[in-house]
Amino acid sequence: MIGQLVTFEDLKAATGYTRLSDLERCLKKAGIRYSYGKDGIWTTIEAVNAGLGLRPPENDAAYQPDQVL
């Protein structure tokens, strides 16, 4: 889903960090962009994927069978 938010609580559960400063450091190290809201920091699933070096294929038809395996 495009624009899916990842909340502060989601980030804490995913990383195991509970302190804001530790979580910020973890996200910065991974290259994950985030922002601040009234309930803590948040990001999007797209930003998480980008920080992990993942991106959706631009055109599924462009893949060849030997590239999938």
C-alpha cells in the first residue's frame, strides 16, 4: 500500500529500542528517513524499504526468468 505509515510503536517493536534517542540513531544508521509527530517519530514503509535498499520493480514485465532465481 502506497503511503502506509510506520508509527513510533511499530518502530519500537521492529527494532527493540524503546528510547527515542536509540531509535533515532538506529534509523539514521540504516538510512531510513523519518519525521516527528505528537505521538513520536514516524516514517513510511516506502522509506523503510528505501533505507534497506529495496524498491518495487518499475515494470514486472521487464524481469527475465533467469533474474528471478
